[in-house]
Amino acid sequence: DWQVGHEMITPVANFDPIDIDGVEVTRATCHNAQFIEKNLLQVGSTVTVVRKGEVIPQVVKVENPLNKKVKLYLPPRCPVCGELVVREGPELKCVNDQCKGRIVSKLVHGLHKIGIKGIGPSLVERICCELIIENIMQFCMESWDEMILKAKGFSAHEIKTIISELERVMTNGVEDDLLFASLCILDAGKSFADKVIKYTGSIMSLVEIDGSPNDKLWDIPGLNRTALGNTLDFMKEHRADFEAYYNLFTHIRPVDRNDRIKFCFTGALPQPRKELEGWVLKHGGYPVESISQANFLVTANPLSTSNKMEYAKKHNIKVISFDDMVAILTEPPKES
């Protein structure tokens, strides 16, 4: 399959089910068009697949039957909107800004960046089609209890999920660099925002003051100038919407995640995972999905035999209780 992202069109391999660390996998990214060409990937190929960061399956090796005629396929048009695609280096790209595939991908990416959960691509696609929502700012600023009544086919559970998730992230707070990254401005992501905040003190320095951009921005060491140009153009066009979007949230100052204690959870939780992760973040910790990134594995059952528990034992990651975690994050450190 060819999957339309918010910038590039990515090839995805479909294959017979395989097991990776207890997870059944049937699809994996093939990176880009150049990977397809270089490895002669085709129907009938045998592929080696790994899970990057224990999350994203990707093809890393391709073997083809001997003497098989090679017929590569690269789509000449976007599989979603039908517009002609362009080749940029190793990538294929849809240049139609109104492509529904790109809009949905940007919104899914944006929701992930601000920590929204339980709203997957299929629901996002229906929202974009039914409610004519084109970006993360519109999504977060809609009056959902009114808007949803104008559309058909949304269940009460879906409506409740959307409203409760928005209320949760706005109350718990979002780090400014992630809030900026949710905009999906070309070439300008989280690392771009980190540099701007570090040098100017605020992501709002990107917004024009009295109609003039902040001249200090061009002096930021190592800042991608193409990304800065794209960002300033975006802010000039969407200033009012961005300010309104920014003001919806409680703001958490961006931190170096490497300096925070990272907690991973397994098994039954004493409260909803979303609330627990918000509490950890507010108290100076950092919740992670992958056990390989954690300093502590938090569980209510120390005798559990879950995959995360087995990994923690094998790699000497300390297993603690919820009370232990609360103590770590709320009690002052003991004097040595």
C-alpha cells in the first residue's frame, strides 16, 4: 500500500502474520520510494522486519526469488486525491494542500503531539469529512457539543471521548514545543521549537509584534532558516487562530526529558491511565509507553508475568508499587 502522510507518501508492506515480542504484525513501513527501487521490493519478496523503538514495524531486509522478473510499481498519482505526485530525493510527495489524506495525517499527528488518545485515523477521517475540519487548531477550538449535532454517524461514546480528551489535555497542560509541533509546519517540528524557546524564552516570539517579526529569530544558532521562513509565513496567515489555540491550554515549560525520572506502567491501574500520566507529568516525572525507556516499572502486582515485567527483570529495571512512585515524585530527596 502507499500511505499518504502529512508531507510524504510512504510505501507499506503487507505480509503473512509474524510474531515480534508477542505482538502479531502484518504490516510494516518500507521507508520511501528509494527503498523500493534499491531493494527491488515486489509481490513475492521475503522481508525481514523489526519493531523500531519496540513500536513501529519496519522492513530492514529484502530477499527476492531467483530468476523472477522484476516489475516495480511507484504510483504516478496520489492514492487519495488523484493529483500527480512529485519526486523529492528518496521520497514521493503529494503537493495538493487540500488532499484529504494529508489533512487527516496532519490532524492525527497533531493530536498525538498534544497527548490526545482514543481518537484514531478512521474517526479523524470521518470528522474531517463530516465537519470540514482541516487542522489541529480548528479541531481544538470547535464547540463539540454543538458541532457534533450537525453531523451524522457519530456515537455517544465517540462524542464523549472527544470532549473528555480535549478537557483533559487542556487542563493537564502541554509543553510548548509539543504544542508547536502539533501544527505540522513544513520542516519545523519539536527540535525547531526547542531552539526558539531556549534562545528567546517563549514560543510566542514567533508571532509578529505590531506587524513585525522578531528580528532575533534570524540570529538563533543552528536554526533551520527554511523552517523559520515557513513558520513566519504560517504565523502571518494564522496569527489570530494560533493565539486562540495557544490560550486554550495550561502550559508546561519544555524540559529536558533526559533529566526526568521515567515511569512505565503495567497491569491494572488505580485510576485511568490518562489521569495517571497527567499526574506524573505535573509532578516532575515522565510517563513512557516503552519499558526500554523507563527508569522504573510501576505495577500493582509484583508477581505479574507480563512482557514488560519480564523485560524489566532481564534488564535490571526496578519494579515499584504506585505508592513508591508517589513517594519518589512528592517527597523531597534525602540529604546524603
